[in-house]
Amino acid sequence: MDIRQLLNQLADDETVLCSTQFLAPCVKGGRVRTRMSGLIYTFTPTVRAEGWGIFQPLDAARVEKVDEPLLSDVERYLQHFPVMRLRLVHRLRSQSWLAYPANAADARQRLGEAKPVVVHLVTEGGQFDQIVARWDGTAFWLEQVDRRADFVVAEKLNEALLQGMWPADLRFKGLTPEMRTAYDLAAQQLSDFCPEQRNRARLTNALKIGGGELKHFQDQGEVWQVEWLTPSGEWHSSAISKADLTVISAGICLDGGDRAFDLQSLVGVVEHQWQ
């Protein structure tokens, strides 16, 4: 086929395209795409609506939404793309959310790496819910909330976030590294989780478990020098590892067994010693 034939063929395809309606998703302020004869066409909607739609091309650059698709039509459209299970982290804008893979190994196999992604048209679900999304090679689109996932996980993560819990201190049955990463990403979005406040919250929560109270802490490189009160009001100063809150120096004689405890358990040990 020479160049003239090719141009004529493209012109004919565009003529057919302008008389064809197609289903496509559209994000707020975005454009829509369709494929015809192996070529991808990109259009700007005349009305910047967000959601799924039946679109009619007006010319080679513009398209208008002419109808709402049936749910069954959307489901069939999504079936053409591979599934990825994600955990919603936080809303970016409108119906677009940051999410993190529920299975890092699966994400690495499919995408080459496990990383936060943006998923669009999230019309159901909330923070930390696990969802089923479809990857079209360019973007992720919500299919549904994952009915197979344990909804209690989202409740526990939201409760911990509300309490200002440090990601490393998360503890509950079924917790996975991917859940902890999603939680950490969400915590980074909160002003209450700036480094100083996050460190304070981490130490406060660890002491609170044993009934202790944080009074002051000081950064000393790889450790914190933590000043705290026992439930009975005794004042103590202990050196605590930043990495995992292991006791480096309890501030009282533990016969060299300081590192056998962490800050949470230290409160009970000290309180028992003073009884």
C-alpha cells in the first residue's frame, strides 16, 4: 500500500469512527480513548464529566457523551483486562485514589515492581478497603470492592490511624507487610504524622500499653533517651532503640538483660520491681 492509499484508508476509518459510538471510562478533566483498525484514537469530551459513558465522536479531536452504559456493559469491558487486587490508601481527588498492591509478589510479576498506583473511578469502598481493579496497560480502573477480603482489616487500620499509631507498632492477626506499607503511605499524608509527632505518638502508644506515660524524649542518634512515668508515678529515663523500641539501657539494674525487653514490656518490669 502506497502513501496515498494509506491516507485514504485512514480517512475512511475516521469517517466510520465518527459514525460509531463506543464505551469508555473518563476521569475528571481527562480524555477518552478507543481503538479501531489497530490504531488508538484520543478525544477530548465536550463536557468534562467523570465516569463511564457511551461516547459519539464529533470529529477527529472531540467527542460527546450520549448515554449512560449499563452495568453489564462496563463489566464486559473490564473483563478484557487483567485483575489486580489493591488496597485503597487515600483519596487523591474526586474518584481517583492512591492504592497499594495487596500482594507484592503478584505486583512484581505483573508490573515489574510493587509500588503505589493510582486507581480511577472509585465509586465504592473507603480507606484501607481491598478492591479488585483492572489494568488496561495505562491506568487502573475499579471493578468492585473485593468481597473475598476481610473487612475487619480496614477497621483495624483505620482505628490505628485515628490513634496516631506508628506503622512499625501495628500488631494484629493477619497483618501483612503490604498492609503495613499501605498504612505507612496513609500516615504520611497526615500533618499529625510529621517526623516529630510520629515519633512522639510511637513512644506514647508503646508506653500506654503498659500503663506508662511519656514525659519527654531526646534524639541521640540511633536511640532515644526517653523520660517516662510508671503507673504509680515513678520517674525513669531509658535509652530505647529507634528501629524496634528495644531497650538499650533501662535506667535500672536488670542484670544485663535490658535488650530482652522493649519499651512496652519495660513498664511492667519496672513497676513490678518497685512493688
